[in-house]
Amino acid sequence: MELIYQEHSFQLNKQTNVEIIIEKIHEILEDGVFFSHLIIDGKEVYEDFEIYLLDHLTQIKQIKVITKTVGEFINELLLTAEGYLDRAIPEVSLLSNEFYQNSSTEGWNKFSQMLEGIQWLNQMIHTINKIKEQPNNWNEYLNLSKKLENEIKNLEVAVENDDNVLIADIIQYEILSIFERVKSVIQTTIDLEGCRHDLN
């Protein structure tokens, strides 16, 4: 079995197990790069690659390790966040109206999805914050993340008090405007420091 990383090639013997492969991948990765995915015998594997390796270990001939630079990694995260916000902003606007009219089960499901989205956005910001290099407008992200965390606390109080009007107000006047601002900041970062994938 051959393990390839950039121009380096490593031969692994037939007795190699999944743990040894993972260990070798971690060993060969350089500082300043992020693991992206594996190409195993020509098939791109982005998730659950340990399971894929376990299931196909005896047939695998070649494993290519694909990485991203810090800039590419941050750019990909921001593009993902921008795509999420494109879809979420119209939904969040509709959600506030639903709470003004005493929300249904579907409204509560969408509310839960919105909270998961906020949690994901904050997690993304915390992930990038741990990296040595950040976008030039990084303080704006940190400020918006704090605002989102504060609004989550306000939502908790509103939910505890069973105050649908307050929930709707927070969604309409706070969360929605923060989402729009985060999207704007992300667009600025991508346009000035990152890149968009060519759609052609």
C-alpha cells in the first residue's frame, strides 16, 4: 500500500492497520496545513475515512493525503458560512413572524435549527480564532460572536418565561440583523483576502 503526501511517497506493508495509517498521516503533516480529505484508490473520502479504511483495507493500493493551507482552510469555512447565511436569513425572517402568531411545532423545530446554526457560526469563529493567522477584520467577527452569545441568553430567558412576542422581537431585531452583519463581514473578507470558486 502506498501513502502519498505532496511529492513524498511511503510504502506501508501488508500488516498495516488503520491506526498505523492514521498515525503516519499525522506524522507527515507539516505545520501550517490543515488536513482536508483522502483520495483512496481514486475515490475522494471526506468523512468517516477511518471507517472507509477499515471496510476496504485489504483492497487499498494507494492513499493520497490532501491538505489545505491556513488561508484555504479559513476561506472554505467562510464560504460555507456565507452559504449557510444565504439560506438562513430568509428563514429567520419568517420564523419571527411565526412567533408573533404563537408558534407551532414546526416553528419550534425551525427555532431549534436556528440555535444550531448560531452554535455552528460561533464554533467556526472560535476555530479560526485558535489559528495564528486571521483575516484583517477579525475583531468584527469576535464582536458579532459576543453579540450572538448575548442574544442566546436573552432567548433563554424569553423561552423560560414563555414569551413568544419577546422571542419574535429578539429574532427579528437582534438575531436577523447580526446574521446580516456577519454575512456582510464574511463577504468583505472573501472579496478582499480570499477567493470564490469559479462557477463556470
